[in-house]
Amino acid sequence: MRQPDIVLVNPNLLKPPVSPVGLEYIAGYLEKRKVALDILDLNLPEETEIEHSIKSYFMNADPVCVGVSIRNIDDSIYPSQRLILKDAKKIIRLIKRQTKAPVILGGVGFSIMPLEVLGYVNGDFGICGDGEESLYQMVMCLKGKKPFHHVPGLVHKQQKKPVRPACMKAPGNITRKAIDPAWYFENGAQVGIETKRGCDGTCAFCADPVAKGRTFRFRRPFDVVREIKLFVDQGINCFHLCDPEFNRPLKHALSVCDAIIKSGISRKLKIYTYCSPLPFSEELAEKMQKSGFAGVDFGIDHLESSLLKNLGRDHLEEDVARVTSWLKKRGIAVMHDLLLGGKGETGETLKRVIDKCRSSRADFIGVSCGVRMYPGTPFFKNLSPDDKKYLSQSGKDILAPLYYVAPYREETVDFLCEIIGNDRKFFYQPLGEKFNYNYADNERLASAIRSGERGAYWHILGKSMK
């Protein structure tokens, strides 16, 4: 029987499958440190039952510990409020039936609410924040039966105080061989790449700074391009730069574009990413075009200045129009994501923002109704007693998603359906399947990918609407 130091488990069962970027960087780092590891990717064998896959693995292997990556807590969609963490809880229960090896959790979803998630899924330990070095130290401690409470970002069941996320340098020269990229590209439309970690954004509701920290850890543009080239050599040409905001800070984004242009591979690429309306420049738009960018998703949230201020955003309506114009002029598709129902929202502000978006130059508009409440965010911390009347939660699970929805809760959803109507520029789940861009188990999306569509999910779904 094999005795690896650790088996890394991908419990994300959603379709279309999302390339487990974090798990791949962890695996690459551990392999460089000579850690003996296995990968148990439960998303790969679609024809195999999950329980059978788990039993089969542990019949032939006795690892020192088990690492489980938690990417999502829920789908972050107010009308559905699906608790995706239930899948991970079931999988960890099945794992614990087969082995006494301690289960160590990690990932962005875990790092948002580490103590709560650890208790909910019955994990033994967790690593909050950057997991590479901390998980390496944890494995070595468990392997040598040494004390491990000094490990950065460590979470354990007896812990009472909040956990400070571990922060290390972003991955350098990592060879991503642990996961089959061809399978994910064939079934998932794109492959994820990090150019940095951390976010200094001012968004009052966003959990990225909570999970990833506010201090940037930059990858060298050369390492980013080298990683992209390795995938291109395998026939993969569509990528998602999965930074919280690619253009924050602007200087690093320009440097990455310069490196891609200099490499000479930009004509082979279709790159998608998230960006903030600020900071942005026409120079960046021009270099993104030359680098092979095909689409940008802007989380604009709103276009009313008072609502933007309440959400902690630093841009205004004119900034959104300007950056959209720069990209559209260069043939780059643009998506705007709205976050409605925040503090100060009224029927009048809802109607105005939908009307403005209807006449904007963006290709598609994503509509989210309700602000997902995450502990540790300014929005959550600054709730007044009066604000609590706008809170909405379905389900009795301790981690059931909690939303702030003004002014009418369920009535807000109906009102948005009425004013959006059948305008196919908008994605809004309550309008029906055609308008649904909830990516979790979206069969229309998975079918389009099977038929050969490649790109960002919003771009694929948008094409099918027209």
C-alpha cells in the first residue's frame, strides 16, 4: 500500500467543471519541496460514483493527511441561495469513514469563514489564506509527529479567536502537472491563471480582502507568460486571469500585457478577466487588445453615486462609460455586473440603473439582487439595528447564506423582472433559464461547451441568448 505524505482532494462537483487553480498551485509548490502527494479529483470521473472513487483510493493508499480545497460556500445568488458546502461536507464524511488521517481544509471559500466552515464540515484543521508554505509545514509536522501550532494561518477546532490569513509570495515558477488541463479545457471552456494575490479594493461587501489579504503579492510577468506557454503547447488557448481585479494596480497589469506581447503568443490567445472601472487607462485597453484579451467583466455594482458610496466603490458612472468605450473600440467584449438592493436602494434607483444599463455600450449586464453578507467585511461590521429589517436568510443551516435586500426583499425581485422584461442584454435568474447566468450546474452552459464554445461563461451564455 502506498503511503504518500498527503492526498489533495478537489470536492467541487459543479458542472461545467472549474479548473481547480488553487489546488494546482499547492500541488506544484509541494512537489518542488519533495512532498510525496496524490491528487483525488472527484470532478474528473463523471461515470464513477463519488463514494466508489473515495473507497477505491483509500483501499490502495494510506496518506499522512488529507487536504481538501473549499472553493465556494454557496452560489452567491439571492433567489437560489444554494449552499454548495453541503457537497464538501458529504465528501469529508465519506473520507473519514475510510481513513483516520487528519483532514486539512483550505481554499478561498474556507478562508472567508474558517472557523464556521471547519465546524460545519467536521474538518480537523485548516489553513486560512495562502496555503502553499503553511500546508508544507503542517505536513512535515504531522509526518514527524512534531508540534504544529506555529504554522501560519492554522485553524483548529478548539480555536476561539479570529484567524489571521497566511500571506506568502505569489507562486513563482510552478509547473502545473497535477491536474489534467486538457480535460478541463474540453469540459470547462477556460483555464485559470493567477498574476498576483491580494486586493486593495474599497468594496464594503467583498470577501476577497478577507480571504486573500489587502497586501499585493505579485508574480513576475515572465512566470505568468511561461505558465501560459506551457498550456498553449498542449493545445489550450483560452484563459481566465483569476485575480480579484486584474487592473489593480495598473502598473502590474501593464507589465503582464507587455510580457505577453513580447512573447509573440498573443495571437494564439483568448484571455478573459475581471477588472475594476478604476484605475484604468486607454493605454491598458490598447495593450489588452494586443495581448489577446477577448472579454472583460466589470463589477460596476451600480451607477447611482449615493449607492456606489454606500457599497464602498471608488468609481462613478462616467468612469464606467469611459473604460467601456475604450475596450469596445478595440473589439473586446464587455460585461457589467450590477449588485442591487444595497443600502439606500429604492424603486426609483432600481429603475434608473436598469434604464442606464439598457442604453450603455456593454454587451451584457448581469443583475444580482441582494448583498451577500460576509463576516469581516465593512458592510457586515457597520450594520445598524435598523438595517436588520432588510436581512434575509433561507434555510436553518448555520452557514445558510445571509443577504441584505432593500427596499422590498422578494418584491424587489419581482420589480426587477418587470422592468427588465425580455431584454436579452440582461442576465437575471428569476426571468427564466434563458436569462440565467448562475454557473452552478448550468446545463445550457455545459451543453454550449460540449458543442465547442470556449471563453468566459458570461460570453458563452450571452452568445446563446442572441
